[in-house]
Amino acid sequence: MKLWSESFERGASMPEALAFGRRDAAGQIELAGNRSPHLAWSGIPSEARSLVLVCHDPDVPSRPDDVNQAGRRIPRDLPRVDFCHWLLLDLDPQTNALPEGALSAGVTPRGKPGPDVPGHPGLRQGVNDYTGWFAGDPDMAGTYFGYDGPCPPWNDTIVHHYHFTLYALDVPRCPVGADLSFAAIRAAIAPHVLASAVLMGTYSIAPDAVDAG
């Protein structure tokens, strides 16, 4: 299987149009375009009956102590954890692309509706990790279905890496229950994956962030 994008080059920086947040005039964060990227694929196994798409960032700080705090930087050697940005379920294996902006165009405070996708019968979207991130924010708290793009801390010292993974499954519908989190979906599809493909892009808000690999 192969997975690629016309929205950004493999291994290169993703544009602000795809990001949830970008650098503002004060060097901190303002909301950005939050457009879902163009993605295209080929080489789907003939026995595949559905596809699942996941995007996650494994470079998120494991502790919030320094995150977006003036006068502080997030240490490069701080242990990092996963943050899920997109869970798209039940794609038809006969399809071969998603246009840019097809499933997100702009930030939706409190989250986009789901799991069904308006205008895309048969598709479902899982719950991304902005749900937990904004849980204590009275203006943004809600359930965030579908795609919400990069927004690394404005004071991070490292570049973040966004891994888009397309899975070909041997079942016509992702066998997940009511819990549509990253962990639940990953566990549900594990016995059913026939093949997969990965596309990685990067993003940072701090202009001096380094790519730690």
C-alpha cells in the first residue's frame, strides 16, 4: 500500500492551513485553518472490505507543567506521549482519495458532530484527543469528532511529527463499540489489519524548535 498527499510533502512541514493553531503576533497561538489534508492511496489488497485512517502525534509533552507558559520552555528530553488528531472509520476500499478540506474546514469550538459524517453516508469518525485537552475550558469543552489538526505548544523545543496511517481491514465495518477513542479503535482493528501505509508530516509553532527525529 502507498499513501501520499498533495497538501504536504512526505516528511516535510505541514502548512498552517491544515493546523488547528498557528503562531500569532505575540509569538503564542491563534486558531488556524484546520483543513483536513488531501490524501490519496493505492495498492489496497483485493480482499480488503473497509479502510480506517488514523492521525497521531507521538511528540506531546507527558507533563503539562511548562506547556504554553510564558518565560518557560518544554525540555527536549521530556518523555513524550501520543495525541490522536483524527480517526476516520468505514472508508470504502474502492475509493482512492480524500480532497483537502473534505472533512474539516475551520475550527469548531466544542467539536464537530459525530460519529456520523454529514454529507458522507456510511462514514464514521472517532473522538480525538482535543476532547480531553479542552475538558476544563468553558469556551472549548466538548466532544471532538473527526479531524482537528496540529497545535503543538508555542514554547516547545522540538518539532512534532504527525503520522497518518491507513489500514486495510478484512471486515466491512470497524468492529468497535460505543467507545470511539484512539485506544478502543486501535484495539478493535488489530486482529483485522491486512496491510497499512504511513505518511508523516511535521509542524511546529516555536520558530527555533529542532527536529529531534
